Amino acid sequence: MQKRNERSSLTKASRDCDPSPDKRAVRIVDFRQDDHGDWVAVLSCGHTQHVRHRPPWQNRPWVLDPEQRQVRLGSLFPCGWCAMDRSHDEFKEA
């Protein structure tokens, strides 16, 4: 198995950043595709997270359907970067 280095997925923080009290679950504000066509959730904290559908390990069939992605906008999503309690400024694009 070959290890694949990926660059961090970060965006600028939105004005309506509203992390949960424990700072791990934030809201999905948008979706976009990366250079490889994989879907990425843009989170209200400013971070991004890949949301791939690659069964059996990553089972998210909803990400392939535009209507189902639209339904997920505004829903809570656990942000791994925020869960690590890292400074947001250190990991945000300028």
C-alpha cells in the first residue's frame, strides 16, 4: 500500500461561523469538487472535509446526488480540524 500525501483542505472562515459548544460539529455551508472530482464539504468554521462515497469503507451515496447534497446544507458535520483543538488561524488560507 502506498501512502498518499494530501494537502490540507481549508478555506477562509465564513461570517456566519457557528461551531457547536464543543467546537467539533459545525454546519455544512457548501459543496465543491476537488481536482480529482471528489466531493468536498465546505464547513462554517472555514475548514473543508472530503465526503467521498467509496464503499465499503466510505459509504455516503447521498454525495453523488445533487438533490441529496442540497438537503445536507446547514446540517451539522463533525470537523476533524476543530476536534484537534488547533488554532484556526494556523490552518486557514490567507
